[in-house]
Amino acid sequence: MGADFHPPLLYSVSNSTTSNFDFLRDDFPTLYSLGTEAEFQLHHDAVAALFKLRLFGEKLVDRLFAEHQLPPLVENTQHRRLEELKRQGLLPRQVEDILQLFKRKGNVAAHQNVGSFADATILLESAYHLGKWVADAYSAMGAANPPPFLLPEPRNTAQELAQLEAEKQTLQARVVELEASLTARPELTAPARLQLQEKAQKAADNIHLSEAETRAIIDEQLRAAGWEADTQVLCYGKGTRPQKGRNLAIAEWSTEWNGEKGRADYALFAGMTLVGMVEAKRINKDVSGALVQSKRYSKGFKPTVGVELLNGAPWGDYQAPFLFSANGRQLHYQLPEKSGIWFLDGRNPINHPRPLHKWYTPEGLLALHAQDVAAAEAKLLADPFDYLRDPHGLGLRSYQIEAIEQVEATLAQHTPERRALLAMATGTGKTRTMLGLIYRLIKSDRFRRILFLVDRNVLGTQATDAFNDVYVEGFQALKDIYDLKGLEEKLPEKDTRLHVATVQSLVKRLYYSAEGVTPLPVDTYDCIIVDEAHRGYTLDKSMSDEQVDFKDQLDYLSKYRAVLDYFDAARIGLTATPALHTVEIFGLPVFRYTYRQAVIDGYLIDHEPPILLRTALNQHGIVWEAGSTPQVYNPATQSIEDLDTLADELRIEIDGFNQQVLTEPFNRTIAGELINYLDPAGPQKTLIFAANDEHADLLVLKLTEAYEQAGILVDDDAIVKITAKADKPQQLVKKFKNEQYPSIVVTVDLLTTGVDIPSICNLVFMRRVKSRILYEQMLGRATRRDDDNGKSVFRIFDAVRLYEALEKVTTMKPVVANPGQSVADLLAELPNIHSEAALQEQVEQIVAMLHRKRNKLSNAQAENVYTSTSGRTLTDFLAQVRTLPPAEAGALLSQHQAALIDASAVQSRKTRILVSTQEDVALNHERGYGGIAQRPEDYLHDFEEFVKTNQNSIEALKIICTEPQNITRAMLREVKQALDAEGFNAVQLNTAWREVKKQELGADIIAYVRTMSLGTAARPLTERVKDAIDHVRFLRNWNVHQLKFLDRVQKQLLRETILTRTDLDQEPFRSGGGFTQYNKLMGGNLDDLLHTIQEKLYPSMTAA
């Protein structure tokens, strides 16, 4: 606006009987009366006028609830009603801004008896715009076309007051008639609701606010961020100047640059210090390009007596470093250049402007100014990583250090996106890596406050425990050095450096905060770190041009995206399986450490070739011949029904088992085969993936029956289901991890990610998974080491021909998930809610969801509700619930939980599932070498061919064959990677060798290479290691300490197959002093001893 801004022109209405609100008289008489009364009070009593306009806003919201047939809320305040309209996408942003202004100004007028003529004038015009909007959107007469708004002249008090009162009485009958008409309307259909929503939004797009109205909205936004702002009062031209102890947004500050005079729409002062300049545009003007004017204001700022500039000024020509432009419109993620608050940190010429959701607070700008990013980055470069490698602390591995280095280097590039993504396989220590990164970022002051964001309480608790308990430096945990806030803390304090929170809690605080509670400022965190970053983004969608006009963007953004975009913060993501939606948010991974790399390096456990459980049905499908009559299960009636006679054959393949067709014989047959492999009383745990909750129940039953029929006694707690519908699932997860029972668990999605149970040694797939992203997440449940129980491999049982369905490579496609909660989910949470406000909100959600289903019940569902509630219909029952306090309402809903869950499952009555009783029989089992059904002989033959073909082209392979005593760990890793790329690894080779040769060699890739290439005799690794160490033991009389060291060497060789001088400077030997200390222990001959051991393990061709 700047020099273009002028106070509103005041036109007089000459005819005292004419009102700007006459067009509302017939269809909206209450709004007409309140608007007219506000006009009457404008010159007489501004406070009274503002109070009438507050009522105008409240009555308008009443009408919106009636038009959209929304039930009254338990807490029926204007704040909660606005939140509900917003939540349901029924409150256009333009309308919300005005109604919030009415609410705040009206409350001040009502409770403090404060209000100005200028405020009343602006809000009166805004009421006119709201009136036109409501008439355009909801009037039966169609779009309104009233004359332009004219400021009314002063009225004859006595005469006008009498006329207004008389007219109000006359209109009362019309008000009653309209209310009755709205109540009597039939329930809106879904298309009708959508059409009404579209119409309301399109009408809102025709609201064209004046400059004064736009400035009033921006004033309100600035006040919400902690600035004192009032364009009409706090104005440079009216003598307003900075004051100590006040944070003022002073309007129309005089500037001059290169001979061009102008007025900054706002100059922002923290006390006497200038911190920012603002250019304000009308609400329907583009905003991104307006920063040019803010730059000019900053360069041409004319200080007055006592005004101070921030330390470091000027920055080039800028007197104020922080530059803003705004048009009052809330930021829309698809229209950023036309909305939001655009911000530029002008201190560094390479900085780029970016849109914000809300204004920086005064404290936030001062903190941003105090932050020296260049100095922080210099600290990071100078800070060694030794304390992160310390085995008494985090004990980070080399790849974890490299991951941290890559993130720090990425942040130092200062790209506009300010983001980084780490892709690290499940079980490779992502949490510890992130803990090390967080500590370094805080220690160096690279960021002021970090938000660690999770999507489940259990993940937040795990992270907080690590932050509290794990030493990061000098035998101190993070909590011992810095202020840390966990899940139970709603807000960070001034000195808080790290805050752990769930995305759900932040969405509520940011977008649905309680009345009187200011949402967190956008400057609360300057870095957000997201755990399990592949989750939570699957709802991110682009709106069509038409949808932008009437959809609430929160309906199209995932919860994670809504939180990430809200704060002005760098973002760092951490995931095992980056998907397309992850990359869109965080960019391509700056560091990647895969499962196969971790297996090669010995940090994760490999799996044997999958055991393919073959049966007649999973090989050939379930077939109903033409002329037969299939049966279906009807969930609505919980009964088996006959279909019509088939005209053609009907075949269901394995991918439809337990989803399209219920087949008890198939599940019984698989259960009978699994008991031959799984020992419920042993230390090895088993995780079975089912298709759905009902399938999980069936599997538990069939496994229990199979053990019983085989005469195997099984503890009653050994085999259980752990799904979201299980009783106290989190407690069951803890038992699964820490206690002997359960030892066999059937799950659907609850245990697919984010659960660390090292003792899981068996994975059973009873559901099809086509995406390798989800498959790899499932696989990650069993990849962790469990040395205490001797875990060396894990097994995969494939009963659904999984590998045929898997994509050949990992593609960046989202993992499909349904993040919405059902009525059953909400009811299940009621007993765990102890806050009255939270309980009230939960009750309202349940009532609202059931209210939408009240006219869609089947006869059986309606009868069920009627019986359960002692003769009430669902509508009557919900009406009763609304009248009760939250605790009583929650108790009543829980009392009738079964009937209400049944009533909510309207869609299920249309979904009938085929039922098959065709018997099944187990066939031979095969191994899936290389991910397909391949004979072990073929696998070994292919391996031999690869080795012989490449032993001269791959240098490390050549050295293994000719000079094995000179092999280094780097060479061995190179060979393993080359073989792994072709589908060959030690575990699968050992399994194939065992099946063909009936001999156990162990996971020794060097031995397999030499055997296939040179034809050397194959001996088990355990024998060769024992012989090599025994040879050294008999070379001389070693003392007890030297023999103890040789025992450690033997144990390490069984794990790693080679041991070099360099390896002794790594764990598990590093903490004992490394090579130098052990060389001294062994009399200075350790190099020769290591060479002797290697020669005995792998004799050279000459020695052989």
C-alpha cells in the first residue's frame, strides 16, 4: 500500500430510512436488524455499534449451522463453532478472517467498554460484505446485487430508535417462519452438501475488501504475534514513535530512497530498535513481488530521535534486516505467491524470500538476529567426532558419522529448501545417529530449538528415553546439558533446546487451539527432525483449480505436511524406505545406508532363502465351476448366504485369499505346516502378517488347534493377535519384546514399522504385499542382531507367493494407508482420556460421525441401536448425549459401544465376501533362492559361473583366490557387494550348500569363492578357525592375558572371517587400546601372528 494508502472515503446516506443492509431484510431479517442497529449506533456510540457487529457475526454463524444441518455443539461458543465450521471445510478463509475480527473487537467492546469510531466504521463495511456473501451463497432469491456501501450519516436518536424497535417486532414473525422452514428441510444429500459448500466458497471469492479492511485484518494478525498494531491509531503521521518496553508496528512510517519518498505500511520496533519493514497489499493482490517495496523502505528508513538499529546494521543498504510483505490472506500451499506473509532475511545477499503462515514475533526476530549461522557452521567444522565414537557414549559407527557429516554439509549450502533426508535401513541406529546430530547442532548453536516430530506416542517415548539416558559427551546425557521437553510438555520454555512431540498434538495446537490460547508462533522451532519420515504423507494431494475455490487445504494436506509447512524451520527426515511423497517433502537422500550394506558390514542379520509353503489352493486358486452356487458371508447380517447359480467359472487366485474369499481349509493347512518349524516355547519369536483383523483371529485359532492336534502342549499366552483392535495392544507389544510369551504374534499393520524386538527370528507372510517399500519395512522387524540368543539368521515363510507379486526393484511409491479414525477407534480411546476438554472434543467427533449415518442404517442396525438404548432411535440417543457433561456423555457412549460401532459400519453391509470350503493339501516346500523358486543346485552353479567368469576382472576376487592372506576388510566388502548385486550372499550360499552337500560350512564368503574357483576341499568355518587359533596357541607358552586375547580373536573370526591390523583399531578391540596395546601384549609380534592366522585359514595355492 505505502503511499497509495488513504483513509476510507465517507459517503453519507441521505435518506434516513435507507440502510446498507436492506437487501437482507426478507431472507435474513436478524442480520438486517443487527446491521441496521449498528448503523444507528455508529455516530452515537461506537462501543455499542461494535457489540452489535459481534452479534451480527454470531447470528451469521447460527445461520451457517442451520444451512448445513450441523448439530449444536456441547460447548456452543463462537470459538468452538468457528473451529467446527473450519474443520468441516465450511468456512471460507476470507469469511473466517472477518468473523475473527468481529469476535475480538466485539469482545473488547463488550467487556472493556472500549471501541473507536474508526474501528466501527471498518467493521460495519465488513459486515456489509459478509451480508452480501451470505445472501449470494444461501438466499433462495439468488445472488444479491445491493448498491455500494455508503457510510450512514448521523441519525435522529429518538425517532430512529423507535422505528428500529417497531420494525424488529414486525420482523420477529418472519424470523420464526424462517427458522421453522430451515428445520423442516429434508436432510441434505452428499452432492447437495458439496454443491452448497462450493457455492459458499465461490461467493466468498467475490468479497473485495477495501484497503482499510485489509489493514484491519493485518493489524489483527500482527497483534496475534505479539505486536501492538492499529493502523488508525498507531500511525507515524499521528505522532506515534517507538517506546521502550513496547513492540510497536507503526503505520505509515516516512521513508526516502534515491529521491523517492514513500511511506512504509509498517515499521516494526522492538522497544526503540528497528527490526523490520512491511509492505501491505489489498487482500486480492499478489504479495510475493511486493517485497521490492519493503526493500526500498528499509533502504530509505528515516530514523527519529532515539531510534536504534540492530547490531551489524547496515546490511548493504538495508537499515532493517527483516523484510515482509502481506495481503492479509492465509497462506495457501498451491497459491503461495498470492497468499501468506512473505519474508526475507536481508542480512545475507544469498538468502531467498519464503512464505510464512503467520508473523514472526518480536522475540523471534531478536533471536533470529542474535543467531550467528556462520560462526555456528565454523564450530561444526572444527568440532571433532571423537566423542560420538566413544563406546562409553553413543559409540557411533563410521557410516553414522558420515550421515551426520552429509546433513551438516547440506545445511551449509543454504539452499532455499533448507532440507535433508537420511535413508538408513531399519536396525542401523537411526535414533542414535539423530541424537548425535541433534547434539552437534545444538552444541554449535546452529539452531535455537529443535522439534523432534513423531506420529505415535510409543516412538516419542523411545526417543525421549534415548535423549534422557544415552551419554553424548563426557558421561552426560542430552538432558543433563540442555533443557529437553518430552511428550507430556505442551509448550517449550524459553531455554528449551529440544522438544519431542506428536504430529497429532501439534495439529491441534496450531489449527484447532482452544479459545484464548494463542497458537504457537512460526518462530517456535527453527529445525524440525522427523522420525519415520516415510509415514504420514499419503494424503498430500494437489487440488484442481475448481477445488482451490471451495476446499479447505487442511483436507488435502497430511498432518505432517501441515506441521512442517507451518513453522519457519529447516527440515530433516529420517527413514528406512524413502518413497515418492517423502522425497517431495525432504528432497533426495543426502546419505543412504541400505539393508544389504548393513548385512555385508555385519551390523544386521541376513535371512535364509525364503521357505515357500506350497499347497494345492495357493498354487491353483479356488475355483467354482459353472452351474455351481457359491456362498458369501454378509457382515451386515453375520450370516452365510447363497449366490445365484454361476453362468461361468469363477476363480480366485492367491492374492484374493482372506480378502475376497474366506478359506478356512487353506489357513488350516498352512498352520499345520508352520508348527513343524515354530517352537512356541523356545527363545525365537515369530511374527505373522495377516490380511485383516478377522484373518488374524482365524490364524490364532488354527495355529492353536494345529499344535493341539499334533499333541504339542502350548501355553495359552504363547499365540496371540496384536492389532489395533486387540485389548491393550501396547502392553502386548511390551510383553512380546520383554517376556517369554507371547512367542508367536499375528498382526496386520501395528507391528510393520517402528518396533524393535531383536528376538524375532521368523517372519510369516499370510498377506500379499506388492510394494517393496512396505515389504522392506516388514522385513526390518527381524533384521536386528540378538547375540545373546545366538541369532545368526532369520527365516521367511511365504504362504502367498509373495515374491511373485513383489516389484522387481524398490520404487518410490507411497505406502498406501488409511489415516482416518473410525467410530470404533474413537470409542476405544474414551477410557484413556482424562482431560475434560479433550473428552468433550472426542464426544463431539463421535456424535458428528454417527449423526451423518443416522439415515443410512439397515433395519438390523437400527433394531440393534433401538434394543441397546432401551427404545431410542439413533437420532434421539445422540440428542440425549449432546445434553450431558463430557464425562457422562463418554460413559453413555461406552455403555452402548457395540451397537454404535455396528451402526457406524454402514458401508460394510454392501461388502459380501466369498466363502470357500474346498479342502486344501500341503505340497512340497521349496526355497526362494534369489527371490524366486530356484533349485539350490542351480543357485550354486550360477555362483560358480560368476566367480570363474569374474575372478580376473574383480581385483579383490583375484586376491581371495591367489593371495588370501593379504585380503583386507575393504577388499572383502568389495567382493560382498559385487556378489550381493548378483543375488549371492553367504547366508543363502550356506543354505544351498547344506541342502545339496549335507554339510554346514558357515557364513564364509571367502571359503565359498575359493571352493568354487579352485576346487579346494570345503571345511566348516568353525573347524578352520579353531585349527588356526590352536596353531598359534602352541607356538609358545602364552600367559593368561595373552590366551584371553586369542580367545577374543577366535570369537571375532567366527563373526567376520578375517582380522587385520586395521580391524584392531575398531570395536570390539578399540576400547581395549587397539592395535598398539594388543601388539605390546603379544610381545611386538602381532602383525606376524595375524598373518599366520590368515594363512592357516586360507592357505595360498602354493601352500595348498
